[in-house]
Amino acid sequence: MPGQVEKTNQTVVTEFVLQGFSEHPQLRLPLLGCLLFLYTMAFVGNTLIITVITCSSVLHSPMYFFLFNLAMMDIICTSSVLPKVLASLALEDNTISFQGCMTQLFFLAWSASAELLLLTVMAYDRYVAICRPLHYGTLMSLRLCLALAVAVWVICAVNSSVHTGLMAQLSFCGPNVVTHFFCEIPPLLLLSCSSTYVNSIMTVLSDAFYGCINFLLTLVSYGFIIASILRIRSAEGKRRAFSTCSSHLIVVSVYYSAVFCAYISPASSYSPERSKLAGVLYTTMSPTLNPLIYTLRNKEFKTALGKLLPFYRH
């Protein structure tokens, strides 16, 4: 069988076949056009956010610093998945080498987990801005912001390295068809012909930390934020306070919904169709919508964009 070789009387997988959307061949061209459009929008939108924040001194504040990091994570996330998906749809070649699969798994796990952790940090930033406004400059100092960002990138890189290393140590004897459009932990574990006990334990621990604990911390932050907003007497004050965190709340809701659907379930109950839908949401839709959600209702960003791109003013 293609992608498998004999080694000491045992078949060893050298490449995987990504099932992708092959069960719906009539949708190949529409999906190609749709995903190409979304990838272009995500890449251009997030690159624009990075450029504007870098070039505009007005946006050199904690909120935009974390938004800068979020945009970088979104670019890594979409670029680790969509180019291969687009090539597969265009060339009708769904194969991916074992090394390529592990590389994709590393960058996807890195960016996805980093985004969850960063969303929690951003929720804390909004909590300080609304609940402790007089101490915001002290509590969210440049040193602390840099430390938080570095911690997010490093912790998630270590987490991704552990998962990828454990996956690379497994034996894959066939079949080699991954029931997804990218290399993801649950469908890969189902293909292993060796024990996946350690992988499953680490996946559960990772889910508990990134999914449950971070989600609870975000809920706690927004509990304090909502309570603080309700104590504001003027309607205009409430509106302004809510507008500073509503964009982040929308992003958190969309992203966590997709991640819970894809990961917070045992491998034995893995559903390919459900996982593909969730995968589209957090690798494609979320990175595409984030720039729109964070910038369309943000006057500071639009003003900075107008200074950088004069034609945008009109």
C-alpha cells in the first residue's frame, strides 16, 4: 500500500493520507474558492493589524500589544493548515509525509494553545482596565506585558513539543488515512498500532489546563467586569465600558465553542464530521473574523490605519 514500507516484518507508515473533503467531490472547487478567500482575508487582515500596531505609537499599549501577539498566532495557525488544504483541493493529492504531518501538528498545537492562553491574559487586561482603572499603568507595566507574552509563547511551545514528540514515538502500521483535513491528535491516535496511554493522559491534562482552567479564569474575569459595569450609574459610562471588552468576549465565545467541540471529548467518541466543522471554525473562521471584530468598532485603530493608509480616510 502507498505510504507504507516493510521493516523487520512490520509495516511502517511513511506518509499519511488526509481524507479532507474527499467524501464530497462535488464541493471541491467551491471549497477551494471559499478557503482561498478566507485564507487571504485572514493573512491580509492579521498582517495589517501587526503593521498598524508596529507603526503607530498611539497603539503602543497593553491591549494592542496582546492583539499584536494574537494576530501573529492567527497567521501561524492558518498557515500551518490551509496551504496544504488548498494544494490538496487544487491538485487532488491528499498525501502528507510523516515528517510533514508532525511539523503541521507542532505548529497547529503551538498556535492554538497559545491563543487560548493569550485570550485569558487579554481577559485579565480588560479586568484591570475596567475594575482597577487608576492602577492600570502600574498593574499592566511594560515589563509584565512582555513577561506574560513570552510565558505564553514558551509554555505553549513546550506543550506542543511534548505532544509532537510523544506522537512521533508511536508506531503506525496502517491504515494511514487521517479522517480530517489536517494532522490532529485525536484521529492520529486512532491510527496508532502501539499503546497511546501516555498520549491520552497528556491530552487530558492539556485539555484540563487550556480548555477548562483557562475558560474558568476568563469567566471569573468577566464576572468581575460585568459586576463593575453594572455599578456604573450613567448609561453612557456603561456603554463605553462594555464596548472595551465586547470584542474580546465575542472572540472568546467563538474560539472556545470550536475548541470544546473538537477536543473536550474522549478519543473513543471522536466524530470526523464534527471535528472537521470545529477545525474550520478555529483554523479558518476565527483568524478571519478576529481582525474584523477587533478593528471595525475600534476608533483608535481606524484612526491609526487612516494615518498609515491615507486612502482609507475616504
